[in-house]
Amino acid sequence: MSDKVYNFGAGPAMLPEPVMAKIQQEWLNYQGMGVSVIEISHRSKEFVAILEEAQSLFRELTGLPENYKILFIHGGARMQFSALPLNLAGRKAGKRCLYFETGNFAKLASKDAKDFCHVEIAASRAETNYDRIPEYDPAIFTDDVSYVHITGNNTIYGTRWNKFPETGDVPLIADMTSEILSRKIDYSKFGVIYAGMQKNLGPSGMAMVIIREDLLGSAAKETPILLNYTQADADNSLTNTTNTFAIYTTKLVLEWLKEQSGVEAFEKRNEEKAARLYKVIDASDFYRGVAHPDHRSIMNLSFNLASEELEAKFLKEAGVIGLYALKGHRNVGGIRASIYNPMPMAGIEKLASFMGEFERNNS
Ligand SMILES: Cc1ncc(COP(=O)(O)O)c(C=O)c1O
């Protein structure tokens, strides 16, 4: 077994090493308080400072406009699949909500929403097993639609929206769980962006929800209080005892991102990392990429080999040299390399050279 392990898991995913070291260093004694950061009250001035610093770092790193609120909501991304229609479908009398079906999580988002609004599928690429983002007619974004939902990056199939739909006055909602902070985004084009925190932000179990303030105030009466975005905004995400550890870690990740020169620098680095691996995939037909080349993700790279036996051999040999968690999702099988912001170029080089060598030894 190799000493250095590179974690290619889709999530919970690797965190930056300096962040882990900082957590370890502060664990038993947070800033001279003599107690751990997970032992202090969520309403203490020290924790409120952590929460507000996380919000202000996110704003600074992304240029998020003033009229957007940053909320921390329980239950990860999936909980938002229900919270979104509960909070927003009632904006229009017909509760029509358009969903783009671009993969597994996009499908789950529309399935979970069905109990709370009239879901319509805007477009789907199910017929080619979600290997690309579907085409659509922008005339579907009519004034009586409450919102349009997309999944910015499809974690399982390894596709992403290169150009986001222009929805005019209809709020565009994006699940950015597997790509938040990986590329520069014009937030003003969106009504809501949300992300489960376990990939580019921090630990699992919570979501960051970024909402344009004029969209607050439309929640259905039956919305559970902890899923009500207006309530969360009024309480600065402290309606009840929040996951203090997740928010603390996210703050450290955002500090690290800032030290590393911000989102633009990461976008460039992420493109280089992905290009290095796609070059190996494209060099022959030994590796078969799942995503159509025009729709490829720079965060999740899914590919197959000629047989399941060969894929099992690949995973076994990769594991021995410290390339961890490369098994693809059960929907597509094969291999998936998740290369979020914290994955260093050294991990990419190690995987690329292993792929080259494995191909030479097995073709
Ligand atoms: C794009 C996307 N949406 C939603 C989810 C579900 O997130 P959670 O497990 O936090 O509910 C995931 C999980 O990987 C995801 O990748």
C-alpha cells in the first residue's frame, strides 16, 4: 500500500490538507477558549463570527450581489428538492415548475417536487443515458412558470451546462452541489443556487442556499419551519441548533480558497486538471468517456473500460498505489474520478500515468 492516498470520491469528498490540519490544531482548544469549536453555543459571539465570516468570504470570492442571501439549511442538497417547491412554487397561481432532466439527481429533484407543485419536464436526454445536456426551446419560459430548475453539474454522468439557460423573468434555480466555486458564475442570472456542502465546501448533511431576496416570502403555509427560507433568513440560519462543525469547516475551506487566489484561479486549474485526464481518455478507445465531449464536466470524469473484469482489475491496482474511491456510480458503472477544488495536480498526474501504464499492460 502506498503512503500517499489521493481521494477521488464523489462525496463526502477530500478536503484541503491545510484545512484538515487547522481543524486538528484547533480541535481541543478553539482560539484559547479551552473548549472545542463543536462544544460552543451556536448563538455564542464566537460561532456567529464564524458563520458571518463564511458568508462574507463567499461573497468576496464570488462577487455575489448584495441582494442575495446566503443560508445554511439542514438536510443536504436532497432536502432542498422539497424545500424549493415549498418556498417558491406558490409565486404563481398554477404552481408550474419546469425541470431539466439531465441525470439522476435532476430526476430526484423533480420526483421530490411533485408533491408540492406541478412538475413539467422541460427537456430530457434519458434516451442517450444522460450523456449530454438536452436542447430546448426558450419559448417554454413563460410568465406563468414559478421557476426553472437545472442541475449545473451532473455528478454521476460527468456532464455540465456550459451555457446556462436564459430564463428571462422566470427565476432560474441551479443545483450546484458538485461544482460550486469551481468556475466563475454570474450569480445575477439565478434566482437560487444551492449546494450540498460535501464536495467543494465542507462536510455533508447541510446545504448552502443562495437566494435572491425578492424570492423570499412566498413559502406555502405547510412548509416545515426549518425548511422555510424566509425564516432562515430572518434568523440568519440559526432557527435551531445548526451544524456548527460543517459551517466552521466551510469557513476554513473558503479561507483556503482565498489564500490560493480565488475562484478564477481555481477554474483555470480545474480546466487543466480535467484536460490532463481527458487527454488520456481520448488517446485511444481503451477508455470510453461517458459524457459527450461537448458537455463534459471538469469536476466528475466518468469512463468505462471494455469489460467489468477489466474495470475491477483497474480499481484493484489503482487502490494498491493509493488512488482511492474511483469506482463509478452504479447507474453507469465503470470508473469515476471526482476532482474537486482540493484535488492537487500531483493526484491528477499520478492517476494519468497509472491510466497510461494500465492501458499498455492490458491492451
Ligand atoms: C448534483 C447533486 N445533487 C444532489 C445531491 C444529493 O446531495 P445530498 O446527499 O447532500 O442530499 C448530490 C450528491 O452527490 C449531487 O451530486
